Amino acid sequence: MFGFGLPAKIKRIVGKEAVLDRPEDLMLYEYDAGINRSMPEVVCFPRTTEQVSRILKLSHERGVPVVPRGAGTGLSGGSVPRKKGIVIGLARMNSILEIDLANERATVQPGVVNLELSKAVEKHGYHFAPDPSSQKACTIGGNVAENSGGPHTLAYGVTVNHVTGLEVVLPDGRVVEFGGKSLDAAGLDLTGFFVGSEGTLGIATGITVKLTRLPESVATLLGIFNSVEDAANTVVALTSAGITPSALELLDGWMLRTVEQALHAGYPMDAGAVLLIELEGISEAVEEDAEAVRLICLRMGAREVQRAKDENERQRLWMGRKQAFGAVGRLSPSYYTQDGVIPRTKIPQTLRKIEEIGKRYGLQIGNVFHAGDGNLHPLILFDVRDPEQTRQTLEIGREILEYCLSVGGSITGEHGVGMEKLSMMPSMFTDDDIEVMTRLHDVFNPGALLNPLKVLPSARSCREAYNPGHPSLGESK
Ligand SMILES: Cc1cc2nc3c(=O)[nH]c(=O)nc-3n(C[C@H](O)[C@H](O)[C@H](O)COP(=O)(O)OP(=O)(O)OC[C@H]3O[C@@H](n4cnc5c(N)ncnc54)[C@H](O)[C@@H]3O)c2cc1C
């Protein structure tokens, strides 16, 4: 597939120390944090928009596929190069270009790590609100591509609600600008359209985001329940009472014990579930809501409601939630994180269904998720070296997503479709829906050379290779 001399040409663009083409190096770029694999032929690390543009021009001329990659924490195989070719790693484009406090905006290169932006503006009383649990590692370019959410999505929304402008390199190498610093740009809203396009329309090389003021006051509560059912019912009771916590996270009993053993976050080992509830705002309102939340939790069957006494305790409780996936890694050679959405009123019955599915297959499933958004993350423990367990795990994932759809939900809340959920797209969308999305995709990426075989089962290149079965775990060995 690779044209003669292409790696040498890429080295001339970015410098030879910014190119990897030895198999032992390339192996590190054949996967993200999900379970799909495929090895690229070359990986390069540009530092400027101009270098990205020159690489895309080259790939366009030669007909070579290209896949953008941030930190590789994606969970749906988005940065896995299904058709091999070039991976453009954006990690070295990691400068904060401008902090404009007067207009509450920052402009960053795509490789800036999510948490680094909040750290840079904290001293001015601001933060970047989208906070995926992977925020210590994931990049803002990856957040834009996946339209990432996080624990605080309930109050602040997802990434698209925080991006006002983009500089994008198109698959043929042209550089275009969408939006700017204002909230509503003239013309079509291409910024909104680009966010969530999973690296299939262009490569974001400059991103202008909103900066959000840090709240005057924060209260973090831990509702402790004997049963997961009571905790799930409390989620609905809280939101029906007109209280919008900034975060409302649920960990079931198995998950909280796993987290506690690994991280000592302060979760009670004998509970059936905990709710991590955060309230933000002006002090009086936060105090009023915190008392209302405490009373609702107790009325709904909580045996106790604790409150973080200081910032250290708050950080410890959050560390348990944000590092929960890692804690599972101690117990099992592999785990598969699903990402489905349901109306929050359906949480109790969906958790029962997940438990029933896990028992039927004989595999452990833990739950830690954004309960306020109805965004589930069942973690299925398995051994990827065992083909039968792997097949069963994928089958479980599919059954859970089908159940989410059957109760009016969605196949993804924040991790994207990538290559992982391609085969589920026709279960969620009609042929006409997919046709419209495909035509829009083709305007930007007509040859489907940029991130091929992702998101849209009927996109030009997917039509050839679309397999309605399960996503392949390995495409290049
Ligand atoms: C432990 C853990 C916890 C997580 N928690 C959350 C969570 O709470 N919320 C959430 O939403 N996600 C979560 N994720 C998923 C993941 O972290 C996010 O999807 C994140 O935004 C990916 O960023 P990245 O830099 O790692 O991107 P990558 O994984 O490298 O890439 C993701 C996609 O973005 C594309 N891409 C990357 N950079 C660009 C660019 N500059 N221009 C165009 N396309 C680009 C890639 O091609 C790919 O399709 C979690 C993952 C892990 C491992």
C-alpha cells in the first residue's frame, strides 16, 4: 500500500526524530484503550498546522489512509488505523496558544492535555468544564473528536457546548477555519458539526474553547445505600425534585469494593451502592441543596449520607471514581468498557438486566457511571487470550446496547462509534438517516482516506468492508 519513499518524504516534513517506522515502535500504535487492533505503517508527530497540511497533501496525492491520534485513550477504536497507512500523533502540538480572560476564551493546539488547560487558568478562577475521567491523559483534540463528556456533564454539558472555534486541516491538506470566539458565528455551524465527527472529517489543529468560572462553593456528598436499586431510584428522585447536581455518579457494590481495595477512597466496603453527588454555585444555594439532597437520599433508603469536610477529602472521593477503571485492571487480564445511554428513569431495570446477562454468561460485570445522564459504563471482566470468553464479552456488550435501544436509549453516550459500534449503527438509524450523514461525510472526506472504516457503515470505504457481525479484534497481525 505504501508508495516508495513515503516515510522518507514524511521525515523531510517533520524531521526524522519525529517519525516511527520500526515494527517494535509501530506496535504501540495498533490500539487505543478499547479492544480493537490494527498496526500502522508509519507514525509521525508534527508540531505545526503547516506540517499536518503537508502530510495530508502527500497522503491525498498518494492515496494513503491517515488516522489522527491524540493520547490514545479512546474506547471505541477511533485512532486505530483499520487500513494501516499513516498515524498522525498530535501529542507534540501541545501549546496553549492564547488565554483571553476578558472574553473567557482559550485557544489551544489539539495535543494539550485536558487537565493542563484547567491547571493553567485555575489561578485566575477559571477551568475548562468538560472533565472526562481520563482528563489527566486525554487531549482536547480527542475530546473535540469524540464530543467527550465526563462526571460534570449533567450541569455543564459536553465538549460541543464549550467549543466556539476550530482550525481544521481537510483530508486534501487545505486549512479552513470554523467559528471563532463568539457564541454564534455567521454561516453554517460547522464547528458544532465537526465536534463529535471522530476524526473522519478533518484534523483539528487549533481549538478555541470557553473558559468557565470556578464555582464560589462546592459540596461533595456520598450517599451510601444497602441496595443498588435504592441508589438508582434516588437518581430520579433527586432530579424530579428540581435539583441539578453538577455531578451524580453511581458505583455498584462490586465496583466500590474493587475501587476501595485498590485506591482507599473512603467508600464503605459493605454497601450495595454509593452515589457521588456534587453541588456547585453560590454558598447559600449550595447549602440549601445539600440539605435537600441529604433528606431525599435518606427518604429513598440511604443508610447514611457523608459530606467531604475539605478539598482533600473531596479529591479522595473523586480519585476513587476517576480511577475506577484502572482499579479493575488489578483483577482481570482484560476488561471491556461499554458505553450506552438510557433514560434515567430506566436505570433500575437496566441494572437488573445487566446483572441477569452477566450471570447467564458467567462473567463479572461492574457498574460505575454517570447516573444523572443515564450514561452507563458496564465493565465486563474477561481474558482476551481466551477466544470463547472474548466472543461472549462482545455478545454481552451487544445485548446490553440492544437493551438500551429497546428502552429508548442510545448505543453511545460519550465514547463514540469508532470501529467498535459500526455494526450497531443500523439498529439505531434508518437507511435514510445514515445516507444523510454519509453525504455530509463525503463533502469533507470524499475518498474516505481520513480515518477510513469508522462511524458510518455506508461511508464509501465502509461499503466495501462493512461486516454486520462483531468488530474484529485484530486486523493486522
Ligand atoms: C480510564 C478512562 C476513562 C475515560 N473516561 C471518559 C469520560 O468520562 N468521558 C468521555 O467522554 N470519555 C472518557 N474516556 C474515553 C476517552 O478518554 C475520550 O474519548 C477522549 O476524548 C479521547 O482523547 P484522546 O486524546 O485519547 O483521543 P484518541 O483516543 O487518540 O482519539 C480519539 C478519536 O479522536 C480522533 N482525534 C484525535 N485527535 C484529533 C484531532 N486533533 N482532530 C481530529 N480528530 C482527532 C482520533 O482519530 C479518534 O477517532 C475514558 C477513557 C479511559 C481510558
